Amino acid sequence: MWVVNFRAKFEKLKSWVMDSWKFRPSLTSLLQTTSFKVAMTFAGLFSGFALLLLLFIYASTVWILSYDADRGARRELSELTDIWFNGGVNNLNRTIIQRAATNSDSLYVLITPQGTVLSGNIDAVPMDLSKIDRPETSDDLRSVPIIGRGFTYFRGDDVRRQRGARGVFLAGPDGYGLFVAKDLGPGFVLAERIVSVVWFGSLAVLAFSVIGGYWVARGASRRVDELSRTTEAVMAGNLAIRAPTRTYKSGGGDEFDRLTQDLNSMLDRTEKLVQSSRTIGDSIAHDLRSPLTRLRSNLENASLHAKTEEDLQLSIENAIAELDAIVVTFNAVLRLARLEAGEGGNFKIFDLSETLLELAELYEPSVTEKGLEFASNIAPNLMMKADKSLLFQAIANIMDNAIKYTPTGKIEVSAKLAAANKIEISVQDSGPGIAANDRDNAKKRFVRLDGARSTPGNGIGLSLAQAIAEAHSGKLELSDGMANNGGVGLKVTLVLNSGL
């Protein structure tokens, strides 16, 4: 089983990769995307932080160590210069030999006028002596300029560990030269390595940020392009098209997936409204043709054949009744249009149980008058936040249909609290019912099934009840009711969100 799931996920991922590879927008368009700009902004912020970090590390380690070493080397060179000036080269040579043997942090080189090393603890002066100006023999030793520099060297026989040092060089008027340096210690090399790692790491992160920003912008541009193509197709008149979704995890999905789902939901609703608006004129004309024809016939008969005032009064009353039916139809259409346009009504918290009991008490005489049995099973204290008048109208429409299409048997109203903060309101009867394949059509506006052609009505009751349910984040369901005399009955259920 897990192999099949793995293969299915792999095929989805493969399809996504192939689609992504086929999408190759221009580089200019990618550079202008928000995703790329955001990636570059963060890359710039990181680079700035890395630069500040480098400066801090360098100032707190390398620069301080170099400054202390340079100051120590100049101080010791000043001491040796006094010995050289007062005691000559021989006395200086003895002092260097002694210090080189006892001081492990200092480096010394005393060179002869010929450039050979006379004494010291390193092999040569780490400078290009040919570029150093030699003083005149008449110059004062203590006024000769001192030349400083940093360098690295391998100490003793350990050629694996490179060390850093900072030294100064003094060229004497007698041709001799003295170089004194201070070892920066192992921390200097470590600090330089840290600086190098941070530096090259920052460059690597910057490079990967550019590449990552390109791929992120490419993916975002692909999704935006899909949404743009969908909206262009919709504007061209294709309301059946939907934007592709790519959610590979259960309950997952990024902001583009959520946007795509919202867009598709909006297109579903738009398509439904447009289709309804395309057919509503024909439906209204078809449904009102009969009452308008009867109205004209009644008025014509009254005009031609009414002989007494009573006949004329009866014709007027019939005409008023026909006009009232037409007004009821138009009011129902207007309210349904408002609901489908998103005007849900006035939502307040109220006791649904109390409202349903009032409705049951109102309809019970009509049910029993027709010779039907009436029952109610309403749970107490069903509180919800909704438009009370809208719900009353929805249930009233369902009750009217139940009374109208139930010749014998029973009608029952029930309400209960379901799972997930839902409330179920049901009206079931023992009438002929509606075939399973006709139930979706029965919820459409102005649709009247064959069995309802002979009864008065406008075919909008269930569609209005469904619109009211959707306005309360719910739905209307049709199922079998109570069987009676060969009929399966009909159960109409409103599943509503309590809103609490």
C-alpha cells in the first residue's frame, strides 16, 4: 500500500517539476518580481550583517593583536637602539643572542652590511631590503626612520603551523640592520581563519541567495502566470475554466494554493450566478405566463360578459388574487437574488427551539385540516446566530411543500444539535417523494418536476431555502422520508452552522 502511495506522490512531484521546467519566463520579468526583490533584500541585509560581523571580528582580534605587537616591537627596538648607539654592534649582538635564547615571543635578526645574518632566531628579515633606503654614515642612529610590517612565518621545525608576527626594521649608518618583531600568538591565525570563513561563507550565501531568489521568483511567476491565464480566459467568456491547484500534502498548501482555491470558489459562484441570470428571464416569463393569461382572460370576460355588479366584483377579486401571486413570485425572486449576491441578512443570537415550536404551532392546524398526522421532535435550547426571518421563511417554504405534496400520512418537524457545532433541522413527509436523480434539479430555481405541474406554485421554494442555508454557511439535503402507500416520502434537512 505504501508503495502505491509513494508512486502516486512521486508522479505528482514529477509532473510539478516538468511543468516548472517548461515554464521559462524572461530574465527581465523575473528580476521585476516581488519574490526576487524580497530574496535580494534579505541577501543584502545578510551581506550587511556579515560585513559588520567581519569588521567586529577583525577589530576585536586581528587589529588589537597587531596593534599590541607593533607597539611591543617598537618599544623593544627602542631599547636595542640605545644599546647599539651606546655600546656598538658587538654589545648589540650579545644582547640579541641573550634575548633570542630567553624570549620566545620576540623575533630578532641582526644583519651585516653584506646582508648575512649575524645573530637572531629567524633565518632572514621578512622584507625586500633592496627597496629600503640606507642612511648616510653621518646620520644619527636614533633619527633613522623605522619601517614596520606584518608577516607570517613557520617557527622552528614545525612547518605545518603558520604563525603571524608584526615587526619593525632599522637600518644603521654603519651598514648593519636590526629587525625586531613580536609573535601574534596562535589566536591571530585562528582569527584570520574565522574572518576568511565568514567572508567566503558570506559570498557563498549571497551567491546561493541570488540563485534561490531566481528559482523562487521563477516558481512564483509560474503560479501568477497560471492565475493570469485563468482570469484572461474568464474575461474572454470561458466561465468553466479553473486555475490548477498543487497541494501535495494533506491539509498543506502555500498562499498561492489558498489564493487559487478562493479564486476557483469565486469562479464557481460567478458561473452559477451568470447561468442563473441567463435563464432567469425565460424562467420568469414561463412561470408568469399562465397567471398573466388568466388575469387577461378574467378582465376580458368581465369587460364583455359582466352583467351585474356582483359579476364585476368577482372578476376584480380574481384579478387581484392573480396579481398577488405575481407579486409573491417577484418578491421571492428578489430575495433569492439578494441572498445569492451575498446579502445574508441581519444576524443575531436567538433561541431556535422556541422559533421552531412557534412555527410548528402555526402549521399544525393546516396539517390536521388536510387529514394528516403532525409530529414535532425539537431539542430544547438550540441557540444560534442567524437571521431569524430568513430561517423562518426557509422552513415555512419546506413546510408548505410538505403539506402540498403529501396526500395522506404524516408530517414531522425535528431539530437537533449535530457534531462540529452544526444544527440539523428536518421536515419529512409520507408523500410520493422525489427520485434520487431528480433531487438536484428540484433545488434549482423555477424548476417544477412532472408530479408538481398540476399544483399551484412558482418552483422557487427549495431554491430559496438552499440559498438561505448557504447564507448561514450550511446546506440543504434531500433524502427519503417516511414510506406510505408505495411512496418513499421526502426528508428535507437544513444543516446549518450555529455561528457560536
